[in-house]
Amino acid sequence: MFVVTVLYPNESGSKFDHVYYAQKHIPLVRERWAPMGLKEVRVCAPSALRAAARRPIR
């Protein structure tokens, strides 16, 4: 199993758009990595971001 961690700066006034990330970046990850054996994608985020998401990422 491999784990990839992506971190973004937490600067004053910055916001992370969890929904955009889930809808745009995760499908790209699946598209590119599935041919290499990707089985599962999980996104972990602080509880405040998870609460802002409209639905879980599957």
C-alpha cells in the first residue's frame, strides 16, 4: 500500500475549497492512477472542512 499526502499552506485569510478539490482533483487522480492499480481514494480533512462538504467522497 502507498499513501500520498498533499498539504497546502494554511496562511491567514486563505481558504481551502474542499468541494472543488473533491470534484476536480480526485477524478483526475482516479483517471491517471487507476491504470497503475489504484484501488481506493480517501480524502482526510479537518472536521470543519468535512462538515462543509455536501457528500462524502467515494
